[in-house]
Amino acid sequence: MMLAPLAALSGAIAIAAGAFGAHGASGQAAEWLRTGGTYQLIHAVAVLVAVQQRATGPGWAMLAGAAVFAGTLYAMALGAPRWFGAITPIGGAAMIAGWLWLAWMMLKR
């Protein structure tokens, strides 16, 4: 299964982004890196929990959502146009959907 290794890779990317935000960026770029890193790291751990619960659908939703959410913030921090910020909420919606899906699956059990 690829979900768990991808979650671990996501966690590593989140740490790198946060470190860059703390030590190599300033201003709005540092904030975007910090926010993206925080959400990505939380969801990397959540995906590992979802894998343990055999809830791969919610795990994929969270992983994809975190990639879109954090990825757009990272892109803007590295100089991408500000309109990338309009894509960011799509990732947020996918993360929320993953959490709701996980809750629904756990309630069904």
C-alpha cells in the first residue's frame, strides 16, 4: 500500500517547509510556509491513523487535500502568483471531507 509511505513523505516535506519558513524566509512567505507545514504535518499523522483504522478512502482525501492546501501556499511562498491562493480552499475542503468521512466510517463500526 502506498498511502502510509506517502504520508511519511508528506510529514518530511512539512518539516522541511516549516524549517525553511522559520530560518530562510520572512514576512508573508514565512507565514505561508508555517501554515502549510502545520496543516500538512497534522494530516500526515492523521493519514497514518486512517491507515491503521483501514480507512484508506478518508486517508487519500486527507493526503490529497493537504498536498493541494500546503502546495499552493508553498508555491506562493516561492514566488508563484497570488491567484494560487484561490486553489488553497479546495485542499481545505478535501481535508474536511476526509475527516467527516473518517468520522462516518468509525460511527458505522
